[in-house]
Amino acid sequence: MAAEIATAAARLEKSRTFVHLLTRLAELPPAVVTAIAGGELAAAGPFVDVIRQLAMGTAVVRQQRRFAKLASWYHVGRISSVAEAYVIVDGGGKQSFVPRSLAHSVWRERIGECLAVMNGPVDEREMIVRAAPGIELETETGSYSPFARPEGGFQSVSAADLAYLRGIPRQLQITIPITIER
Amino acid sequence: MTSPTWQVRVATEKDRALLTRFRCANKEPWEREVEFQIQKRLLDWALAEGAAADDPTVLLVFDVPSRALVGVAAHERQFLGTNALDRVPATKIHLAAISNKWQGKKFSNGDQVSHVLMNAVLTDIATRVPPRDPRVFAIVHEHNTRSRALCKRFGLVKELQRVNPSYLILVTEHHPVK
């Protein structure tokens, strides 16, 4: 199983999306990269699109039958409740109680923040629990969807482009006669 | 000229289940984005209250012999501008997708599937009542080479300044006013 996971991870790390992420991270100061990689930033900011693409690619791999067993080893969700000694993570119809100190160690202990918990069973009586900071991908801040209707009722373009668009549009290139049934 | 072996019609609420089953994505993230939109969002996008002002339309292309849903495309009225007052009317091709089984294929009468789909969109825009501006644009992922080639073939050749680093805005060619 470990070898299969490593192979799948290596394949993802060779993907164009991952290489793109590395290229963009390389443009930042090391301290900022360390903060992002360590989870100090709760949202992906300008990286939200590339990280979302990477997450989608990872999800496809994770859902493969050969990795089905992994599903019981991790839980990803949002913090729904905070107590003195623990936080409750809700996600995918499941709840996890996570020691507050673990959540604190990865900068996630406020309601609504994303947190992942990985359970590594040692034997029937022992388990290693590891917390990992989740990154917010559903925020509108910094995110972009080519399918969203633009705010303000117009797609923003530069002044130079608008000047170009004030010209005469070339006739549409219709090459096959089409009848559309309504 | 052989008679068409395809059919194009406007989607309605009754097509929701059909669209849910539509598969067009392989491994690329931008393909999955489009598939997700078609399966989960497209009819709500077109039929939502308040959307009518943008005149959104979803077109479905079928193979007549097999009755298979081959392609899906959508478009709507939008504006391009620098602000709400300084803008020009346009039509956005919201999406265009061909089912996995039909990608790169021809209908039995020889028509290329992608060409029928694009012609359907452009015909619908051109014959719209009230008329739509022939200024047509699409937003395409920069690595989506097939869609970029298809846009170019159908006249969306001018690239505008990007609003997102990963996506191109491609628009029909314009000639300066003399």
C-alpha cells in the first residue's frame, strides 16, 4: 500500500498543475513559502485556483478502489465546535473529536476552519493521530470561476481592449446550416 | 450534401437527468470543471429566477440514429467593459463540451461533431430575437489546447488581457471603425 501511495504521489508531483504551483511558489520569499506549506495561512489566496485543481486531481486518485482502505485513516472537515480540551471536526457526514493542542499546533482552532485528521493504527490498542491544516478553497476571496456571472453586470476588460472592442465585429463564421428546435 | 444525422434543440427542465449523466471529462482539471457545471449547475444557471435578463440558452446536440446526447453548449448575453457605464454588449459562450465517446468523431453523414456544436452556438446567437451583438467571447483555460484551437477555427482569435492568470478571454476579431 505504501509503495502504491508513493507512486501515485510521485505521479501527481509530476503533473503540470503541481509544477505550476512550484513555479509560482518559487517567486515568493522563503518565509512566505514556509508559512503556506506549514499551514499558517488558512486560505490559499492567489493560489486558490491551482491548489483547487491539485486537490481535484488528488481526490480522483484517492477515490480509486485500491486506496479505499485509506478512507478510514483520515477525516477532513471544518471545525464546528470548540471546547477547552478538544475541537469537533465535521465533514462528509462524520465527526471527529480532536485534542485542542493538536488543532492549535496547526493553527486551526476556530469554528469554520478546515482541519484534517489522520489516524495511523499501530495495533488494536494504539493509534497515531496527526493533525494537518486544511486550506480553504471555497472562499470567494481570490477565487475565480470562468462560469460565474461577473459582478456589476460586465466582464472586466482593459481600456485598450475596450477600444479594440468598439471596432466592427467580424461576421460570425457559420459553416454548417443548423436548425434549432425549440 | 448528405442530410444531417444530428439534431439540435434547446434544453429544458426535463433534461436535468440527461445532463446529470453527461460525461465529457478525462483527467484534466478544466475538463472536470466543465463536466461538473453541466451535471450540477447548468440548468439552474439557465433557468434561475433573474437569469432571464441575460437570455441564457443551453443547446443539446444529439446523434439521431443512436439518440445519444453528443454535445452540450450554452451562451448568454453579457457586457465587456472597464466599468458599469463604459461597456459594450457581447455574447459569452458559457461552455461547449462533447461527450467522451464522441470526442474527435464525425456523425455518420460526415459532419465533425465539434463543428456542428460550434455552428449550433453561433447560429443561435446570430438568429437571436431580439438580435445579439456578433461580438462573441469565451473564457478558456490556458492549457486547454483543443478548445483554444476550436475557438480559433470559429473566429475567436483575439486574446484580451487576462483577468486570471490561468484563463484566456478569446473574442471574435474586430476591425477599427474608419
